[in-house]
Amino acid sequence: MSIIVAVKVFGDTSAFTKSLEERADDFRAIKARSQEAGALHHQLAIGDGFVLVNDEWESAAAFEKFFTDPELQAFIASVGGDPNKAPEITIGESVDSPDKF
């Protein structure tokens, strides 16, 4: 059974939004690395002072190993993430339900 991960990364959303275009190749490279590491789905959203990451991973261990990589953490900081404020991470086991779509 896979896991669903919600990560709330605090920081400069203007810098982050700008980086989506200016550093698109870097985002694509991270996508490839995350899929090799066990990521199944990935989506981003922007809120007031934060970026919300909504992922599905093969396992919590695979996500944690990938997310704690120093290179990834440096990238997050370089695209607007606040390195002085820890992200909020919620992990739950994915379940099938009658209302899933």
C-alpha cells in the first residue's frame, strides 16, 4: 500500500513561482530522481507564504530518504524555501474508499 504525503514548505512564494519557469530543467531533474526513488504522483500548490506539496510514494521510508537529501534541501532553499523554518509534514497510508476519484 502506498502513502500520501502533504508537505507545507514556508517561504517566498514569489521567488518560488518565478523559479518554476527559470529553473524548469532543475524541477524536471528532481522529478526524475523522485520517480527513481519511489514517487508515484506529485503536485504543488501555492498558499499565503507557503508551497504545499501533495505526493504519493511507495513508502514513508522512500519519501523520507529522498526529502532529507542535503542536495534537495539546498534546492528548496534556492527556490524560496525558508531554511530557518521546518516544513510541516503529514504522512498517511493511502486507502481505497467509495468516494475516491
